[in-house]
Amino acid sequence: MTHRVAVLDKELCQPKKCGLECIKYCPVNKSGSDCIILNEQIKKAQISEDLCNGCGICVKVCPFDAITIVNLASELATDKVHQYGVNSFRLFKLPAPTKGEVIGLLGRNGMGKSTVINILSGNLKPNLGRYAEPPDWDEILKYYSGTELKSHFEKIKEKQIKSSIKPQQVYNVAEAFDGTTKELLEKFDERGVSRELVKELGLENSLENNLKELSGGELQRLAVAVATSKDADFYFFDEPSSYNDVFQRTSVAKVIQGLAKIGKSVMVVEHDLTLLDFLSDYIDVLYGESAAYGIVSNVLSTKVGINVFLDGYLPNENVRFRDKKFTFNASASTTEEFQKGDEVISYPLLEKKYPSFSVSIEPGTISKGEVLGVMGANALGKTTMMKMIAGVEKPDSGKIDKKIKIAYKPQYLTNDIDVEVESVLDKANETPIQG
């Protein structure tokens, strides 16, 4: 027996621009049943998971790749924690917060990590997959009877649990608060630890700066400090290492570990495996189909959890969730002599001065067929160097004679234009993207 999962990406589904191939070619529809219909209210396709036979024809014929059909083991049907709606993302199983421990959540994007945190923090009430008629708290508590999660949900029901969440998008913090670093810390410091956190996270020089003046790394560490300074029972940190160098990441990890040492429950979502190994006591691996469904594994020790994620196989559950394993091979040169390809671009001594910072770049070259890594702590001028070579920033001294076209991906991203992804790609490609 299988548990059918049929997910429709409502943004990709465009019935007005297609020939309704999913409806026309569905074999169940041809037999007289209404497996796939056009929902007249939302003007999108709707798939019956009860009638669907899992053939996958609709997936293949959809011109916009809007349909995902997955066949799961029937046993998982009883482990459904939440489903957002018909043909929508659903989450199976939940990790259990543990006092005095840091639990790492490891998985690809779109697997439900945010859903996990919203449920465990009390911001989202689990519906056990019954989105049309959600269960009440008594039913939810009965479902989790005999598990560690029952007491956690009892506290949520009685509003006896307080959560502190460090969001993934730290730039939203600067948009939401118009003030200085010091003012924000003072506003949320419920534990009286902001002074220590400023020192531990290296924010001394940022205290009087407005949030809109902070770098990505400073905003990230400030968000960690704000979340840590709140007096909560459950702490969640969503990708706390972004924008920070290795030294700053270590400082962030030690601050988060400090919460566990005083008996708090802590969960961390992090894609940096090295940091996760250093930071976590245990790991829960999330796997599934991005934006379709996510499954939370049983809790694993940190090293086992990371290796399981890299292997793509859960031996205790006998589940392979990826066809190929990730392997890391040390590069070996066939000769001790360093070989360079044809020179693509060269740059002389470059200098750039700002009111509070200056950087000097020694002459160098970039060769064809090589990847040149630039290493160093934050605020030493790596981004300025890249901008000058790419022509985004003009050096005060030194000139780059560019005879080639350079593509530049900036450090910080903005989302201030309301256009389709396809049009952005077409513009960057200078011709329509095919396929």
C-alpha cells in the first residue's frame, strides 16, 4: 500500500496558457472519474489523491512543471503533522525540543524546517493533515500521548511556553526597527545580558550605528544577540552563520551553546556542516521533495546525522532519500610544479579609501580555467577588491584594463523589484532563456 502525495504549485499552474493537458491525458479521468479537475473558484487544477493511481502522466505533460506526484509508504499517513491545504505541502513527524541540548535541523531548503519551528513555537497549530476540519487541542494531545511532545503541546495550549526566534532574513530586522544597535538590544534584553553579548559577538563598534548602516554580518550577530537576550523556554536560530567569517561563526556558536548550558531548549537550522558539527548535541535530518513534503528523521548523534545526510541514506529507518552520496576528494596535482592557464585579466596595485577604512590590493592575475579563492576575516576589503576588479567600484589609484565581460554576484541581495524570475534571467542573459 502507498500513501499518495499530489502537490500543485499554484504559481506555476497557468490553465489559461495551456491546453489543460493534465486533465485531458489523465488515465483515471479517461475511465470516467474526476481525478484531476479545474477548480472553478481558484481557476487552478485540483488533483484527488484518493483517485490518483500515481502514474505520473500529468507530471510529464504539464508544460509548466507545476505538478509533483510522490508515492510514499502507507505507514507515513499516520505520521502527518500538518498540511497547508489541498494539493499543498505537508510535514511528517516532528523533532522534540530537549532542555539543556542544542538540536540541529539539517536538510535542503523547502523541507519544512520553518513549519517545524512555527509549530513548536506555538505560532502554527498542527492540523494532523486535516486542513478542512482541523482538530482541537484535546485531539492533538491525544495523538501525541506517550511522547515527549505531549508535554510541550500542553504548555503551548495553556500559553505557558515562551519562544524566541532568530529569523533567517536578518535584513527584515533593519526594516522593522528604526534605531541604533544599542536601542534595539536595550528594548529586548529581558535577561540582562546585552553587555556580555555585545562583547562576545564583537558588536562594540556598532552600538551607536543605525540598523540600516550595519553590514550583513553585524545584522546577523545583532539578531542572534536579540534572540538570546530574551527570557524564553525555547530558542530557535535560523541560519545564524550567514554573512559571518569563521571566527565570528565560532563566537555565535558559543553564545547559542551558552543557552543550552543554562537548561534552555535550543534548535538550530544551519547549512554549514562544520558549524553544525561544532554546535549541535543531536541532529534531526529533514528529507523529502522540496515544496511538496518533508519528513523528520529520528534523532541522531551529531556525527551520525551529518554522515547520514551526506550519504543520503538512513540505515536505522532503511530509507534512501537521495540517489547519490556527497563525497569530498582531496585534490591531488600530478606534478609538484604549479601550472597556470592563459591569463584572462590582470590588475595593478589597487587602492581605495573611505572615511573610516582603506584597502590596498597587491597586483595579481586571474587565469582561464581556475577558481581563485579570496580568504580573510570580515571587514578587510574582500568585497571592495571584487567590486574594483568587476568594475562596480572605481579604485582611487590603479586602473584595470578590462577586455573581457565580467559577471558579478554581489554579497548582499535585495528584492525590491516586482517582476517575474524569467524576465530577470532574460535580461541577464541578454536573450530569452530557452527551456
